[in-house]
Amino acid sequence: MEYKGVSIEWVKHDCFRVKGRMATIYTDPYKIKNEYGDADLVLVTHDHYDHLDAESIKKVIKQDGVIVAPSDCREKLSQFNNKKVYMKPFELKVEKDVTIKSVPSYNINKFREGKTVFHPKDKGNIGYVFIVDGVSFYIAGDTDFIDEMRSIKANIAMLPVSGIYVMTPSEAAEAALMIKADITIPAHYGSGIGTRKEAEEFTRLLKDKIKTNILEPLET
């Protein structure tokens, strides 16, 4: 898919490749099979295995590529000689000519046994709003429909829809209607957590309301 000269591809799960004139960005590479080696930036939302997969990062990142992540990812990323930038929610950085704003990403109603959520707010997990060649993207990470989304402005929004650990299709549809991106893309499914049916339900709920696009994965 292309939007105003910037291409966006869904690799799998929560991994997208965004390619502009100035930089190529990957979000949360996971179970990557091919050797891409073209990432100027890798944006990691949190340290769970399906979002911080070191072997997959190695397959996508350039030698001079930069890894951006929350601070609690330091140990898992210590094996990389690449420049690493650690962010807390509500920080702003510019790397590789890409403006990056970190935003909160957490659960409010997805619980483990007992009353502990899978992704607590105080852990500091983040999503990102990043700008490539004037086009803004929002990758939400593992999150529920949270109040902080009210301030999100983006041309393209990538929202998790699989439920269990993240928003359900109906919750994601509510978030999409509030964010009102030009195009909203369902994410976080198809690699053992969630299936295409959640993405299809998400788009059905938003039919004739806002524009959505289910992308075909580059890898299966």
C-alpha cells in the first residue's frame, strides 16, 4: 500500500515496514524468515517475545541502523552494537530524519489469573507516532482502548485487533473512530495470536464509517 509516496507493508503479526525517501522503518520484527537488511530504524514497543525478537531484528537492520525501545528492553538489546535510543511515554526524538513520539500502551481489561493485566501501565510500554516524509503513522503496540488515544493524530493507524492480550475488534473499532486516521490497518494477528477473522470483523464494524485496509502479509 502507498500513501502520499510512502509505502507501508505488513510483514506479519505487529511488524510493518514503512519506506520513505529518507528512511525505512520496521515495527516489532517477529519470526522474520528473509534477510532484508534495509532497516534504518527498528521501533520496539515492549519486551515480550513477539515484539522484541532479537534474531528477527538482526535480519532487518542495517549496520548503521538505530533501535528505539522502552528502557526495560536494555538487557535484551545489549547484544546489538547498533545505536540504541530508549524512550519513556510522551518523549520526542528525531532519528534518521524521522520524528518519533512515544505514547503509552497498556491494558485496562485484559487480565492474567487474578487482577493483574498483561501489560501494566507502570511498566512503561509504548506505542509510537512517527513521521516519514511528512506522513504520520501510529503503531499502537499491545494496548487496550485507552484515554491517551484521544490525543493521537495520524494519517495511518495500525491497531491490534486479536483480543486476549490487546483490543478486541469492537474495541479497536471504537479506538479507530476516535483517532480518525485517513486509513486504519488491523494488526497483531495471524502468527499464533488471533486470525484474519478478527481483522475482517474489525473492518466490517467500520464499513461506511472510516477507511480501513487489510494488508496481505509479506511472510507467512
